[in-house]
Amino acid sequence: MRRRVALPAFVVLVAGGCANGKAPEQSAGPVAAGASVPSDLTIVCGAGGGFTGEWEGRTVKPDGAVLAWRGLGAEEHPVPAGRLSPDARRALWDAINAARFFEVERHEPGNMTALVRVTAGGRTHEASWPLAEDAAAEPGSLDALYATCRDVVDRTER
């Protein structure tokens, strides 16, 4: 009898622990079609996991400064990697709007996991999902947002 009680109790404890005790974010975010780029816009875009567990990506600061990072977690060991123009920041903001990013609730790790974290209008929102580099990104999807972030930042660094 003790074994039958232990398994359901374990499942309840694990499921409760996965909820992390945080209240869900509101679905309405600071994004609006045609809205100006927020002065606090900060974007973290990267991927990691796999065999090595290493993460690699970029952080775009509110002033357009780009930091490259690589380590066992997002934003570890940042180094200066350039600066985005106002037009590049606008392209990123437009991609965030197109993906309706602040309305997306997705936290699904994969073997390789993509991560996008955006701060805008005083609010920070994050999404993570299995990285599918070989798949065609649907316009307005998280994959399209991730690809745009990588493309815009990579062009700036060259």
C-alpha cells in the first residue's frame, strides 16, 4: 500500500515543482503594431545544450551595444561584439511584434534549445524551444524571430 501512495505523491511533488511558484505573465505585452522602439529594449538570443551543454549567443543592450557570449549558461562570459544601428534595432523590434512574442508561452527544452529573452516597456519575457535549424521558419514564428535576431546581429558584427 505504501508504494501506491508514494508514486502519486512523487508525481504531485514533481509537477508542483515544475510550476516554479511564479504567477503566469499577463498576455498583453508592451508591443503594438507601429510602436516606437522602447528605450529599454534588451534582447538575448542564443542556443545551447547538446553533447557539450555549451550555450552561445548575443545580447543587444538598450544603446545598441552587442555582447557575444559563450559558456555553460546564457550570457556567460560576455565580450563586446559591435553596435546595432537604429534601423537594425527597428528590424528586431518589428520581428518581436510579428511573432507576438509577449503573448507566447513556450518553455520546452530540447537536445539543442533556442532561447529568446526580451525586455521592453519595463517587462521581461522569455521563450525557449527545441532548435530546428534545418526547418523552414514560418513568418511570425519563434523560429523566424530567432533567425532574424541571429541574421541582424551577425550582419552588424562583420
